[in-house]
Amino acid sequence: MMPQGKENAVMVLGSDRSVPEIPLRGFGTFQVDSQPSSSGTVKQAVLAALQTGYRHIDTASAYGDGQVEKEVGLAVRASGIPREEIFIVTKLSNNFHKPEDVQLALQTSLSNLRLKYVDLYLMHNAYAYVSDDQHKTVRRPDGSGKPLIDIPISKGYPDTFKAMESLVASGLTKSIGVSNFNMLKLKRLIKESGIVPAANQIEMNPYFPQPELVKFCQSYNIRVIAHCPLGGAVAAQVTGRKGNGPLQDHLINYIAVNHQKTAAQVILAWIIGQDICVVPKSNDVKRIQENFDVCFRLSAAEQDLISSITNRTQPAQRNMVSADHIGFDTFDEDFDQPL
């Protein structure tokens, strides 16, 4: 059940830092449009989200090779909403993990967004690609199209994160965090960098709830942001789950009927009821509006029933499976890969 008074809740990132608050209801921009550079639907979707009431926009430099960031910036300016009222998140791409490159990466994102700062800057992944002198990905010579991994830089993700800390001091971002980090990597990051990330954006939904990772993050006051909260929309080359996702789950749809809501609304309410931010994405205005209308209360029994789906009828299954694409399991909790 959503904690009392949390209907329009925000969460403070890092209680020991002077950082802005992050709305629980966010709007994601990954794969909003398969051809964002030509159609401009990212701009229109983000503008619709802002007009609906969203004040947390999530993007990344890797989305459309920077084009999505550009359209996010266009939407922010077209909305007429004061900049300080919008919480904007973007991410360090896998091509800029060398410590000397992180400032250039964020400056490039800010140029795309046409903003002076972002509110939260995340390390998109805990691994780095081999890049050419233009910071473009070098692909394997076998013709597979898969990226070459820079093993030494990938192993040095705590050094990358330490370099990101300087971006806060320079005023380019209000706070820093990570994305797609498991517990093993978080423990090493905190130990070696001496910095507790403000947030960890992870795959999290009723079919992959990750309760241990969520509990670990919350114990360190690391704010959890759920990407793929409805169970889908990862890149095709790393999609792992076969069959239906949580939107088709019979229990979730039964609860949705009882509340006169959609399955998506029930899932989002279940997540924010755990004080976890959500960043669903859509370019359909009706769905954008529905995904914002999620501040109703599920009963404690309903929360528990959804939380226990993977214990009863549906084994927990990660949808974002990158091992074949990158050549190792970045989510291994026993060994910090790549070895």
C-alpha cells in the first residue's frame, strides 16, 4: 500500500547532499520512436507528458545517438514550464567511460538538450565499449555487429564514477548515480570510490521484482528507479524473456478490473507503493495520461499478491539479458565480470 500522504510523492536523492527532489512518476524516452530523427514523435510524446503533469523526464545520450536528447530539450522549451520545475535525467554512454572523457560526455548531452545542467546523471552501464577517436563504437570483426568491450576500462567503473563526482562540483549536474548495477558492483563501487550513488535505475516489474537489490539500495539510501516497469521495451538484441509479460498476467488484470484501472496502472501503482520511481514510455497520448493516473491505493493484500507472483506462478525472469551481446554476465552476483 502506498505510504500515507505519498499520492504526489517525491523522493530526496541522497539525504546528505543538497540535491533536488525526484517525482515518483517519471516519463521514459527509450524506443518511444524507432526513427526519432525523422518523425519527431519523441518531442511530441515528451510534450504531451509534460502537459499531462509529468515533471520527471528520463533520457540518455545513447538513445538515437543523441537525437532523443535533442527532442527532449525541444519539448522542455516548447512546454513553457520553468526549467527548475522539471527533473531531467540523462546517462553516460558506454563510449565515454575513461575518466578524462566523462565531462565531455555530459557537455555533449547538455548541448543536445540545450540546458545548463541536468538533475541526475547516471552511468548507463558498468561496462565500456572500445571507441574510435570520434567516440563511436568499434564492432567485432566477425560481422556480428556486436560491440568490442574495453575490458580494462570496464573493470575500472569505480574510477569512472569518481570522475563523475567532479561534474557535481562544476554545476553540470545536481547529482550522480548508476544504472543496471547489481549488488556486487554497488558494494565495490561504494568501497573503492567512497561515494554512495544517489540512485540506481534497474529493470524492475512484477515478473522481475528484484526484492534483494531493492532492499540493498534502500538500506544505503540509494533511490531505486524502475525502468521497463511494465515488463518490456528493451533493445531487441538483449531481450531475454519469452512469452507474455506482466501486462497479460491474470491476477494483475483481475485487480485492475476491481479498481476500474488498466493493468499498466495497477503495475505502476504497485511499484510507486514501494517508494520506487517509475519511467514508463509511450507515444500514445491516452496511455501517457493513464500512466500518470496511478496514485490510487492498492490494498496491502493486493500489494503482497503482486509481489509474490514470482513465488507462486511465474518464475522471476530478467528481460534485459546482455551476456550474448557483450560477451559476459554483467549481473553476476558471484564474480565481478568481465573477469
